Amino acid sequence: MTFNPEADVSGNTARRKGRGAVVAGAGGVGLLGIIALIAGPLLGIDLSGLLGGTGGGGTGSEPSEGSVIENCETGQDANENVDCRVASSQLALDGYWEDHVENYRPPQLIIVDGATASSCGTASNAVGPFYCPPDETVYIDPTFFQLMQQQFGASAGNLAQLYIVGHEWGHHIQYITGDMERYPNNGTGPDSNGVRIELQADCYAGAWIGQMEEEKDKNGVPYLQPSTEAERQDALNAAFTVGDDNIQEQSSGTVNPESFTHGSSDQRQFWFANGYQNGLDSCADPLTIPGDQL
């Protein structure tokens, strides 16, 4: 378990949007589709070019504000239901970042059910989790975790899922603090701004997970339990799985660092672990250190 069973998570404001199943191809998302979405939008940042070829342009017809996540009142609900788990993570994330970012404003969290429109294009499990800066919104279709397990053999357990949510929250922090503007997309490669931004978001996720049990509900109960070694290995496994070199090796059998957009598996694991072990103050480094030291 990750959440304290007795924690009150009813204060989450996540909404479920979308209807029907939108996947890449009539028969579901195949291996090439998963590789494309992991190498691109998953934990991604360059959404303007990324989503232009995979979804709509933000003019979808989603008519409502979405529905609440049902049966999501306690930490036990979050441990048993992935929608509730993702929704409830925002409580601990907002509490953490309110303590560390002046004038913090929380992002919206949308649990995607099939597909929904965003200012960055269509959000679906054929796109993967992403943060949309114009909306200041994190979009996550929880069925994506199953695709990670099925297509890449990732464990994708509870803490790995929270790592992915925490990573996307990290992109929101980069947006509201101006790091995205200071380090705009300048192409691909191991020393690119895109790789640096992704590694910093991994570090942010690790820093939050390292202190996640400190955020408490209105009754003083920590939302989350301290992570176990097995859970941390699960999160590290997810970081390894979404490394550029691992994806390229599995998709083509070759690795081309000049096309990296997110960093190698080793880098992603290192920066997640760095944040976890050394805290938030250690997370500025990916944006400032020389490329040959990344």
C-alpha cells in the first residue's frame, strides 16, 4: 500500500473527462504506437509539435466540466482503485509544492476516460500522460500504466504511478517558475534543453516522494506512507523503462543519443534517486551543469 488507509482524500478536485476508447489503430495500441507515445508525450514537454500529429488541435467538443471521481473518499480507496490513486495524489503534491514555491498555484488534474480535448491536442491513452502549459493541467489516462506493463514489461506499481504524476507536476512547477521559458525547446540530443527539463522533472518527483508522508489531511493523518525499498525499486524501474536508450533499443535495436528527448535510463534513474536522497535543492543541476557531465 502507498496511501494511509484512514487518510481523508475526499478533498481532491480531479475530474474525469472523455468518453469512448480512442487508441492508435483499430485493434488497439501496438508496440510502435507505445514506443512513439513513450518517446514523445509520456512525461513530455514539447507538446506543440508533439501533439500536432497525434491528436486534435484543442477544438474538441468536450461539453462539460467533467465528473467527480466516484468512490474516492479514503486512502484505502486510493490503494484499491487507480483512478482514485491518481486523483488523490494531487493532495499530497499540492501540499508539498505550497511549502516550496512562493505563490504556488495548483494545476488542474484530468483523469482521461478514452479521450478528451485540451489546448495541446487530444488527450488519450494513445498520447500518454502529459502536462499542457496553456491549460495548466495534467492529463492522465490510468490505462496507460497497463500499457507500460504489457508492452515494456514495466512493473508500473503504485509508487511508479505516483512517480509519473509527480513528474508531470514537476513540469507545472517549471512552467509557473519560468524554467520552461528560460530553457525553451532547442532540438534533440543529450545536451538539449528538453533532456534537461525532463531530468529536472524526474528529480522533482524524487524529492516529493522522499518527503511525501509529511503532507497531512485535515485530521492530521499523513496522506501517504513512507515508501518501501520494493516500492522505490518499482519507481526506478519506471524511470528505466522510459529512458530514451531503452526505448530505442527495444524499438530498433540501435541507440542514437542525438535523438534523445528525455535522457537515458541511467540518467532518469540517477536524477529521480538524487531528488529522493538529497531533496529539492539538488534538482537545479540538470539545467545548469555542462552537457558532458549530464
